[in-house]
Amino acid sequence: MLLKNRSGKAVKSRAHAPIFAALGDETRLSLVAKLCDGQPCSISQLTLGSRLTRQAITKHLRVLEKAELVRSAHVGRESLFELNPEPIDEMKKYLDRVSELWDRKFARLKSLVEGT
């Protein structure tokens, strides 16, 4: 689907697909929520309160990392993960543009139906 913003510039929806796909899983959403405070967390910290194994959490983190939603760094023997807010900010801008597009379409439909 090709969207255009007010200035007529094309908005790339495909660029956001990996982000939506990554966030489409309850466990990954939970991991993103845990990382929202800005503090890097180890896999052990992220596993706390979960029924999942460290290996399962690691697989979910790799999906988030591939979508560039999280970054990891090795500190000693541990990997620390932190949220990368840039893709989420870009996704929000995209959703705002989609919402604006639909608002305009509904306004046109309303005026057509009402005959104004």
C-alpha cells in the first residue's frame, strides 16, 4: 500500500512491517514494556516473572533486535538489552499519517453523503 502525506511525498509502509510483526507477539510486547524505563537489562532480569526459559526469551529478543527495536551489548559474560526508541517513533509518525489519510477520506465521504 502506497500512502502519501500532505506534501505528496510517498510514505513507505513496507519499512514498518518488521516492527509491526515483531510487536505482534504478546511476549515481545512485554519485553519492550520492561525495557521502556531506559535501563539496560540482562536476559536473567527480563526472564523474571515469566514462565519462559532464558532460551525462549533470547529468541524473542533476537526478533526484536532484527527489527531494530532493541540493541544489545556484551558486558562481561552477560548480554544487556536496551530499547531503541527510534523505530517506535517512526512507526508512530507513520500511524499518524495513516490516521490523517483516513480522516480526510471519511470527511470526503461525509460531504458526499450529506451533499455539502
